[in-house]
Amino acid sequence: MKSNIIFFSFLMLSYVGVQYSFAQKADKKLVSKTEKEISIEKVENYSNMDQVLELTSDQKEKIRLLFTEVYEKKNTIIRDQKNVEKRKAELLELNDAKTHRLKQILTVEQYNQYLKML
């Protein structure tokens, strides 16, 4: 009788453990899907940015060059900077520089519309 109780207890604990493991995996999939959806939305927002903001050809070119430069610098920082705190600081500095240059390229109305796109 005692061995049956121990066996069933072990069986129930195993079942609960497996259920918990599956629940954690399901939560991770939901988070990843949400992050993917957010990144897709951002790409879609940027792809029609020139239409929404009514950019001139000069503005389009300057923004294209800016985003390309920021993308390359961001990847370099992420690849080369191993210290997490320094990496965060460098990325924040890069983002501030991007914002400053965007303000120079766009009009006030365009910049406000850009912020709404984010």
C-alpha cells in the first residue's frame, strides 16, 4: 500500500512537471510571436514613411543614408562591445544622434508624424 502511494505521488509530480514545462514553452512562443509582429509592423511603417511624411527626394536620400549608417554602427557596437553597460550607453548615444539628425532633416510637422509612426 505504501509503495502504491509513493508510486502515484511520483506519477502525479511527473505529470505536473510535464504540464508546467509545456506551459513555459507555450508562453515563450507567444512572446516571440508578439515580438515578430511588432518588428513586422515597424518595417511596414518605415516602408511607407516617405508617403506618410510626404518626403522630398532630398529628404528620402538623407534619411536612407542616415538609417544605413545607424544600422551599420549599431551592428558594429553589438558585435564589438562586450561590456553590456558600455554597449547600452553607446546604443543610446547612437539613438540620440539619429534623433538629432532626423530633426535636422524633417520639418517639425514631419518629425511629429514620424514619432506617431513609432
